[in-house]
Amino acid sequence: MKRREGRGTRISRISRTISELENLAGLYAVLFIAVTLIGAFTLPSLLYQEDQLYPKTIDTNSSLNPYERGGTPFNTTEVRAQYPENSPYLGYVTAYLTPVTRFIADHTPYLGTTIVAHPGGIIDEILYNTRGLDTVAETSILFVAFAIAAHLFRRED
Amino acid sequence: MFELPVTTIEGPEIFVIEFGDIVNYFTVYTAALFTFALLFTILVIISRPERQVDIAFGGDAFYTKDVTPAQMKFQRFMALACGLATLGAMMSGDVFNFTLFTSMVGITNIGIVAAYKYKHVLNAAFQYGIVAMIATVPLFGSAAIILATTGTLSMWELFGSTIAVPLIAKIFLVLGVMGEGMAPFYVAKAEITRAPGAPYVLMIHVSSLLLFLRVVEIVISM
Amino acid sequence: MEEIYILGLLAVFLSIVIGFWALVKEEDDLHRILLTDLAEILALALIALVATDLAEALILPGLVVGISELMAISEVFLVREGLTRQPERMLHIEVMDSAPAILALALIGYGVLLSGFSGGAVAGIGVIFYFICKGHDERFAIFEVLSGYAWVMWIVAFFIFVLVPQYWFFGVLIAGAAILLKVAGKMSLVGTMRGGANV
């Protein structure tokens, strides 16, 4: 705890509050709250753009339900990417199903909840192919965080 | 095929790298920032850490604060990662990708500082880390609002005059970069830089400075 | 659709005000870590409001960033507070002597078969179970190495997609295997990083 001697002027009290390291997160939070409150007044102007990339389609009859995007393995299907010309093999990953996935999809109607578990599918198409750089940054972040934690954990005191 | 709609702010693009939906690019402006980040990253690779000396007043005694090889190696790794993340953020042509690299800068900054054993430095690293963590809310929030209201994340589309990016998303983006790069919160940085190991610690300042210059460019262009 | 989006945004904005006000009020550092983790959910909620496949794919990096920062910060917190006490007495029942090898093998095998994200989670649970039963001295370094390999594999997969897209199939499988390693490695850390003698 820092010393809190005397009352001081208003400015010195403010500067004392700001200079205390423990108040840092609080300060940032106050700033963010203020911006959010002001932003709440502009909410009606935030209109949802109907013309989205990679739109979601629901076909309740398919066993791949929320992730059914058509196509057969090793063939392509239609995917609405930002720049299709940059990904010549767009759609192949979306249509791919591993043999295990194929088996489960043929025998149960509930594969859609687990398709993210297997290589292939629309999410993998986005994560690995069209927006691959995002996942590169993401794994690097995880790698760095892991290195920090491991270094702190392993260092002998 | 790719052409920047506005060239008054950053100059014409020099060249374009296409990674699927994410199209990175260099303009005169970002290339200058990139070169600066690159220079500093190289400097970090080749330099040795500075050693601080504490002099006890009223006597001849002094203490040298030693930097152990393990700590130096770790800090150099973190500073290098920080440099690479800064390079990534400088050339990014996609808003979400930019936010990801920004948060990577934030986390590597925590790493550079966390290598020390001094309690006051660790405390600063912790408080700073909390801010870096909550800053991801405005950062990703801004990317999400941009995607929802404009239907795209690519800066090539967003910089065009046909698409209006909501003001709140822009403010969120700046706020997020503020939190990750800690630019206005020099209180924590002062605590942090009281620790030895100069070139690595300076990487924190360089990265946040460059991030700020970049985010200003993005926000003005949008 | 537009009204729903605005209503959703309103809800998230309200949650932001409440959540961050809690952060302002909170003095205890441990509780602050918990609150920040809670606040990260709001970022994911904002992304989820977009409600496309793209949003679903963006949630994964968002989540990972939150988890990574949480991991680093909590480790800083542990070191700062000097919390390295080993639990003195742990659960020990008979099945923990006989079962670990076979159960872990089955779980890891099934996880590898599933591959990808939840495959990694299943395999990770197998590894956790094994470590809880057998102790985890000296094994920590393996995961650091594993994490590095997973990273390299991911980068290789990325370059396959960028440079030779006609081999997309190998890219998918390499990335699937990498995420399996990654998630399994991270999962198996749960509860093992409590400090002490085990390096």
C-alpha cells in the first residue's frame, strides 16, 4: 500500500490515483465503459449487412446439419470467399470428410455437432485455407504464451 | 487487381502479398514502419543485454544486477517474437489479422517483462497483463462490429469510399491497441524499464509506437 | 435480422458496462484474473453476433488468445505471490494403480482417430488421467517440445495451402494432426503446473 499522507489539491489527488499501478486496469476499464456508454447511443445506426461472406445455411434433413455445405469428398463445392481467385482449390476442404466422419454421418443423424473434430469441413476451409494467416498468428500466440508459462514454471529460484 | 482506393495518406502500394482472403501489402508508409521494426529486430538478435549498476550512496559500494544466460536467451526469444508480431501487424491487410498480431505484441511484452525476478517488475507485468487481457474485448469487438455492419474484414474493401465503417468500431480499435500496446499508460512502463536488459525492454516501446502509427493509418483510411 | 442484431449488441454493451465496472471495483488480484476471463467472453459474444461461418471460424483464434493470455498471467501471478506449494494429500484409489495405462491408451487412440480439435481434447484427457495417476515428474519438457513441433507443422500446412494449393489434402491432414498435438498438450497441462520440484 502506498502512503496517503495529507489531502493535497485536487490535481495531486488525481495524479496520485493515476500513478498507482494497482489502478491501471481500473482506469482502462473506466475508459472503456465511457466509450461503450457513448457508443450505445449510436446503436440504431449499426445496421446488419445482409450480404455476408461465408453465410450460414441450415438444412435440418442432413446428418451434417449446421455444417452441410454440399459437395462430395475430393470434389469442390461453392464457398463465398472474399477473394476466390486467391484460393484456386477453394471448396475442396469444405467437401472433404474423413472415412470415420463418413461412417458416423451415414449411421447417425448427429454428426453436425462434431464435424469440427475432424479434418475437413467449412470451418477448416476458413481456418486453414482462406484465412490461414489468422491461425498462424493464433498458434504463434499460443506458442509464446506457453513459452512464458514454461519459463516461469521451470526456472530455479 | 489490388489497388488502394486512397493514396493520399500512405502513398501508393509498393507490393502486395496474397494469402487467400488476407491480402497483405506495403505502402510507402507501412514499408517505412516495417523497415524500422525489422532493423530493431535485427538489433535485438545481435546485441548483448545491458547491465545496470546500483551505487549505494555514502560509500564506495555498488551492486551489479546480473543477467543470467537463461534469462537472456528467453528475453531475446520474446523480443524476437515481439519483433515478428510487429512486422506482421505492419503489413497486415485485414482487420482481424491486425488485431491478432496486436494481441501477440501484447502477450510478448508480458513475456519480456515476466523474465525478471524483482517483485515490483512482476507486479507491473501482472497489472499490465490484466489490461492487455481486457483490451482484447474492444479489439475483437471492433473487428466483429466491422464485419457485421460492412460484411467484410479486408482493408482493401473497407478503405473504399462506398463502405462506411461505424465510428464506434474505430474507437474500439484504437482503444484496443491502446490496451495492448500500453502507449498512454507509461506508469507501468516506467516500472518495467527499471529492470536491466536494455535492448529487449526497449522492444516494448518500439512495438507499441509502431502499432500506434499503424492503427492511426488504418482508422483514418477507413 | 437488423433488430435482432441491434438488440444483441445492446445486451453485450450492457454486459460490458457491468463486467468492466466489476473490474473497477475489484481490489483482489486473484478475483481480477477471474473477472478478466469472464470479460473475454464478451469479445466472443460480439463475434458470435455476426452469425456466419466466418464468425464461427473467428471465435477459435479469439478464444485461444484469451486462454493464452490467461495462462501467462496466472503464471506471473503464481510467481509474484510465490505460490508453489504442492498439495500434501491427493486422491488415491485402487483403480489409479491398475487402469491408467490401458485407459490412457484407449483415450489417446480414440483421440487420434477423431483427430482435429475435439480429438485433441479426448487424447488430452487420456494424458491428464495418466499423469494424475502416475505423477508427472520430468515429463514437462516433452510438452514444450511437442508444442514446438505442433507449431512447425501448422506453419508447414499453411505454406502448403499458399504455395501448392493442389496438395490441399496434405495440408488439411497436417493441420489436423498439429491441432491434435496442440490441444492434447495443452489439456494435459491442467493441474500439473503447480510448481515445486518437478521440472
